[in-house]
Amino acid sequence: MASILICGGAGYIGSHMVALLIERGLDVVVFDNLSTGHGEAVAGATLIEGDVRDAAALDSVFRSRRFDAVMHFCALSLVGESVRVLVAYYQSNVAGTLTLLEAMQRHGVGKLVFSSTAAVYGHPQQELIAEDHPTVPINPYGRSKRMVEQVLADAAAAYGLRAVALRYFNAAGAHPEGQIGESHDPETHLIPNVLKAALGSGAGLKVFGDDYPTADGTCVRDYIHVDDLAEAHLAALDWMQRNEGFHAFNLGNGQGFSVLQIIEAARRVTGKDIPFQVEVRRPGDPATLVACADLAREALGWQPRYREMEGIIETAWRWHSAQRY
Ligand code: UDP
């Protein structure tokens, strides 16, 4: 049975990945410092608590069994926060990955799936962003991920690391059975905040900026279901058996939704009134980010199953309405 090490497996996307791998009968070890993750979200996997910047802790994990590949989800991932506490972002996202890469090399593990982001592109120069779009990130979060991608390309050339960077657009939704979902403290992401507002909890929904150059003035994003992201990682693992080098793939639905359209869709799904207030723009936010994900379809044979915004929000709603806020 193949063993996969999931760094950051207790987080939002990582925990959905763990659930899928277990469902497919793989042996999964989660390594997570539980700074933002939740131990209870990885039932069925072996959980080792530790930090990816700790080389000795990684050595002991890699000595514990033979891993076929590593998936690396650990990161600080809030655009706005990255502008303020940038050193923490470079430390966690860049230095952490370097420590992991060295450990993988020491223990002869040669395959890595890396969580990258649409934030590597910066301001889009065309409507749909493909992988060959210039990567000029406009915030420290995007720059930290871009730096790691460059390191992975160097490592592939220098010693034959096989690495896939998956550039997520906006992860959304929750496992349809409702045991795991998106839970950050404090919550900064749009859909959870919209659903909290629908439940009447939280500090009130804020829309950050309505003066962007978009149809309704609010930011447009491409929302992709977290289970579709997890499926793409499995496809990437399979692809790496046959392909060498470093490769980056976009993961998105190819459809943009504005903040106001998300609120409208959530009103339809929940049947609730969702009040909001317009505030100033949040630093580091580009107006529009929408994926061209043709490459992932063609190379990985991956297709998102959740194509409708309502369907994505419905799974998130199931999770949020079961929480005690
Ligand atoms: N946003 C908002 N109110 C919120 C959270 C987010 O208006 O409470 C906006 C944010 O400015 C961005 C979009 O919603 O344009 C998506 O933000 P999110 O933090 O969910 O994801 P990001 O695009 O930063 O990865």
C-alpha cells in the first residue's frame, strides 16, 4: 500500500485530501503543527504533531516509514495578513518548504505535490489566466509561493525532484457529508463569512471595496470546490509516476463570481437575508482572478465535478449550519 505524507493535513484543504486518500485505501500520515489545523479533522490517519521548519521532527517522521510522495499544504495563506506580517510568511512558506525539501532529499523521497496559488500571477493581463501568464505577485503571500515554485524548478533540474505545483484559485465548499469544512479563527474568507452572516453570527459581513473595475464594482474570483482540489492532487500523484521535472497547473472552474454575486447565491441557497456593509478595499487584493484550467484537464485528466456556485455553497452551508458559533 502506498504511503503518503501530508504536511498540513489538518487544515481546510489538507483534511479533505486526507479523507479522499483514506477513501481510496492509501496509507496516510499527517504532519501538522495544529496552529490553524484541527486534529479531529483527520480521523483515520496517523497524526504527528510537529512543525515543517523543524528538521529533526521531519527526520523522525521520514524514519518512521517509507513514503512514496509528500503533499505539502502547510502555509500561512491570508493575503491581507501577509502584507503586515511578511517575515512570518516567508519563514513559514519559504523556509518551511526548504527544510522539508532537504529532509525529503536526506530520506530519498523524490515526489512532491505543492499547494500554490493564483496569487502568483498578480494583476491579470487577460480575462482567463493560463499557466504561461507572467507571474508578478503583488503581495508577500503570492511572492512566497512563487519563490517556492522557483526552488522546486531548480531542485527538479539539480537532482531530479519530481514536483507539481497546483495553483489553486479560491477553495470553497465542504465535504458533502458535513464532518469537515472550512474553519479559521478569525475567519477572513468570503463564503464562510457570508454564511456566518446568514446564521446571524460573527461581527457582520463586510464587502471590501465596491469601486473595482468589474461589472458591479466588487472583486471577482473563481471558486473551486475543495473536493475537486483534492481529486486534482490524486491525479497529480498519478501523473508524477510517468513525468519528470517541475510542472505547474491551475485549478479553477474558469468562471468568475463577484462578491455581490456570491452573497446573492448564498441568499438563494440559505433562504436567509444576508445584510452587509461596504468597506474600503483590502490591501493586496487584485480586482479579478479567473482560471484557464485547460492544462490540468488535458495533462491530468482532471475535471471539476462542482460546476454550479449554488452546489458549492450548499455543501459549505451544510457544514456551517451544523457548527455552534
Ligand atoms: N471579501 C469580502 N469580505 C470578506 C471576505 C472577503 O469582501 O469578509 C472579498 C475579498 O476582498 C476578495 C474576495 O472576497 O475580493 C475573496 O476573498 P477571500 O479572502 O475569500 O479569498 P482570497 O481571494 O483572498 O484568497
